Amino acid sequence: MTTNREIHLASRPQGWPTADNFRLVETEVPTPGPGQLVVRNRFMSVDPYMRGRMNDVKSYVPPFALDAPLDGGAVGEVVAGEADGFAPGDVVLHGLGWREYALVDARGARKVDPDLAPVSAYLSVLGMTGLTAYAGLLDVAAMKPGEAVFVSGAAGAVGSMVGQIAKLRGASRVVGSAGSPAKVERLRALGFDAAFDYHDGPVRDQLRAAAPDGVDVYFDNVGGEHLEAAIGAMKLHGRAAICGMIAQYNATEPPAAPRNLALLIGKRLTLRGFLVGDHGHLREQFVQEMAGWLRDGRISYDETVVDGIERAPEAFLGMLRGENLGKMLVRL
Amino acid sequence: MTTNREIHLASRPQGWPTADNFRLVETEVPTPGPGQLVVRNRFMSVDPYMRGRMNDVKSYVPPFALDAPLDGGAVGEVVAGEADGFAPGDVVLHGLGWREYALVDARGARKVDPDLAPVSAYLSVLGMTGLTAYAGLLDVAAMKPGEAVFVSGAAGAVGSMVGQIAKLRGASRVVGSAGSPAKVERLRALGFDAAFDYHDGPVRDQLRAAAPDGVDVYFDNVGGEHLEAAIGAMKLHGRAAICGMIAQYNATEPPAAPRNLALLIGKRLTLRGFLVGDHGHLREQFVQEMAGWLRDGRISYDETVVDGIERAPEAFLGMLRGENLGKMLVRL
């Protein structure tokens, strides 16, 4: 097989993206130069932050280019190329997803152990999403044992980890919100003390019922009404780790904003935005602790897998609509 | 003189308070019991946070009671009473302002040195407002030398200290906003690198012109549009110390809220509300450093003084309207 298929950004979405914003392009399998590897991707990740990169605005990562392949986390097998420390057959994690074969600079690849966990786990529970949950909860929000935690988007890849890590680290109460009865059911099965569907009524009222004594930590994946409700529910010296605001990534108008920020003063609250890339110093500790929890069966993770590079846009759009349980992945 | 006069809260304001919400009441000068002091107040403080206490809502301090004297910071002279460590003639700082004579529990009084500074300074530059500026800037926002700072309400008691302390501690650029041309002029005289009148155009545009390279630290006294503009102007890893939101204390509708909170993520910003009461551990360091700056003539402070207990409501209302330069005080 000498044909490679990849997904290009055909046009920049206005508001919600559609299939028309993407294009499937056939190219040739690349030829490696010195220090380069050709990786046959097995899984690629679709993540909320990618929506921001489809806009042509300055941000913490440059925007995706038009008429060029998208990129993002992927894991696959080295099939060609020579570089110190790598050999054909190695399974590597790298940043050039959205294509079947990737030409990867060896410095941008990291070998992973396929015997320790299924390779897809390196894009989910043992990968960026797991570390995002771990670092946001324990470092950014500095959750301590005995504290109460609320996480929005709790059935997603990050949120489901946040809730479980909170319980394993001694949270007194963990509350999650999600977008369907099935997801709420799943949160209860994962050990959340309370969960609710945000379609069922104002978040503020549902959160008050689920955490009548308030919360110390809020892990925000959603923004907007969820953030306002969490600020209202937070106890003195509460901390919010702001990880995502998926409610507004596709907004064409300025989104609803919390009108109760004056509560930050009297309650001495902290809102802190973060990116996982700033917390790489926790990676070793995270992998060790998470691998132990996995080995002992103390943590569960969900993956929603879509097959085929041609369906990657569909997977991405479904993730934005919340159709995934746990981590949304594309198997190639 | 055996008559005491004090100001009672006659009714709870809806929106902006008026003179009708206050009542001047004549009582008798109190008689001290064991451990109590009678203090003839010389100066009393009027502060923005008092507006919140006029509402009947749960907050970090209990609401003022109706038909009872208001309270707040005051400094005066002990005229009667016996308590260890106090003698008639001592000048003390305490929490029972809004009256000419206060019956103070000695445990709630702190002796101050009238030779070190004018006694009013213990309510302003050397007192709670000075410490608020110091703690918010250096502890909450953790300003480092070389950073750029924006402070709103910069001609007020706290704001004018924030800007000057920032310069003295090595800020690369200090920008202030205020509400009149005279205040802007004063900020320039105090050493602010740039200052603007927020009536002159959108805060966002004026801030961009005043700090084209952005700011690392925002000290918020105002909230609303100022906070949104500051979030937009903040650099990576910027910190905002949220001290007050005077723009909305008298609002009867939910206030404008920053619609750009998603920037917290990509820029890894922190918004942190605080109350000076949590930062008492800095008091000694603060007094030492501030007294040195005062002695060396390196810091200036403004006081706007209104005479007579009967004019205390007028002073309070004027402060809410921003008629003061620096600290608003009532001389009794």
C-alpha cells in the first residue's frame, strides 16, 4: 500500500463546523530523511481545543492552515526511517494525527509500551487527557482530601477522569454534570456521588440539590451557565480550574458570562485557566499513579471509537456535539 | 460635653443609597465597664465594602442592623476606661466608627503612634487601605519586578497606593484608570506611566493605547467593563487581584460580565478575589516598608476630609460617586 490519506482544512468554520469544512486528500506515503520516522497511525485523537485552531486568530497555538492537513495527538507504529533509539515496530506517540501515515521528526516522537496498556490509552487515560484531569484537579485547583468537587462535562474524556481521581484522592463528595440520561447513569456507575443532566433544569438549582453544602473545587469544561452556577456554589477559598468552555467554542456571538463575579471577593475564590503543556513536570508522577489505579481496577475509562480516516471529521463533529462517552478516538 | 451623636441605618437602600437611608441620633456618652475604653473618635473611614453591608444578605460580614449605629474603621483618643496596656490620651485604632464616642472592648483596639504619622494615616496609607493595596499587589497577584500593572479606580484610596507601590517595587509600567480629568492629572503626578479617564472611550481601546504590550497584573477595584478589558490585555500567566467591583455595588440588575473568560485558558490567567483580613501576616512587613517610603518622601497619599458626624452619610455617598481623591475620611 503506497497511498496515504489525510484530512485537510478546506475552509474555516463560522460557528458550528460542518463536513464541508474538511476534505479527504490522497497523497503518497512519505519517504523519511535522516532523523525522521514514517509512522503508520493506529489511533488519532479529536479534541475540543482543535475547534479554536480552526479560526484564524492568534492564540496559544497557531491556527491550522487552509488546504493542509490538520494535526493532533496520534499513536502508531514505526514502519520506516532511522533515528537513534527507534526501530521499525516501535509504537510511538506523536503530534501528527489526521493522516494514515505521518512523517515524524524523531525528536517529536515518544515510545510507549503496548504491553502496559492498549495503545489507544496513550491518547486517553494515560495520555494528555488523563494528565489534564490530574494536573487541573491536583495542581491547578489543589484539591485536598475531604473537599467537595464539581466537574462539568463529566462524561467526557477529561471530566470522567477528574471525578474518579477526586474520589481516589479522598474527595468528600464528587458531583458531575453531563448532557444525557445515559451519561448521568454512567457517572453514577463510575462512582460519582451525584450527577445531573444539565438539560433537566437550571444548573444552579441542580447543583444546589446535588451539593447542598457547596463545593471547594470546580473543574470547568463548559463555561457559561455552569461557571456562574459553580461560582455561586463555591465555599470560602474555593478554586476553579478552567480547562475548557465547550459551550462557547462555536458561538458566533459573545457568550453568556457569569454575572456573579463579585462573589470572588467575599468568598476569596480563585479562577485559574490552564493548559496541560505547562504541567509536564507532573507526567512521571501521573503515569505511575494512574498505571497503578488501572492495574488495580480502581479507575475506568471510556472510549468512543470511530473507524477510518474518512470518518475523522464526523468523529470531531460528534465530539463537539457531545456524542462521545469518554475519549473520542478515530481508529485508522 | 455629655452628648454623643451617631449615625444609624434608617432603611436599606435599593440601588444607590440616599441621605434618607441614614439617621443622626443623639445618645449619651457611654460609661465603660471592666476592660472597656471610651474613645473620642477623631477620624472615621467610609469604604466601598460598607455598601454591601447595607443589604440584608449573607456575606463575609454580617449586614448592618436597622435602627442601630453603623460601624467601620475609626481612630480616636481614649478618654475613659481602664484596661491593661491602655491609658487616657492613648490614640487607638478600632472598628466602631460612625459615632463621636465609642465604647470599645480593649481587645478590639490597637494603639498607634501619633508621632510617626498623622493619626488619619492609620485609616489610609498605614492602615487597611494601604495594606489592601500592598497585599493584593504583592501577595495575591504576586507582582514581580519588570512586570506591567494596570489598576482601575486608581485615584482612590487603594488604587493610588497600588500604582505607587508597583513603581517602588520595580514594575516596568503602571497604568491607571480614573473617572475625571483632575484624577488622571493626579495619577501622572503620582508617577503612573499612563492614565486615562474611562469616560473618554471604551476601556479596552484606552488600555490598549496605554499598555500596547499588555499587562502582567491587573488590580481590580471596578469590575464590569474594566475587568473584561484587563482580561483582554493580560499577557500569558497574568494575574488579577480582585479587590472590589464598585461599578456594580448599587446595581439593581445583574451587572455586565466579562464575555471573554475563555481567554483564561489559552493565556493561563488567574483571577483571585481577596479580603485584606486574610493577609494580616503581612502587616508588620507592610508597616515597616510603608513607613520607610513615607519617611523618605517616596510615596504620596491623598485624603479627602469631610467635617462632622452629621456629614458622614454625605461623605459615604460622595465616595460611592467617586468624588474623593485618595482616602475619604470624616473628621469628628
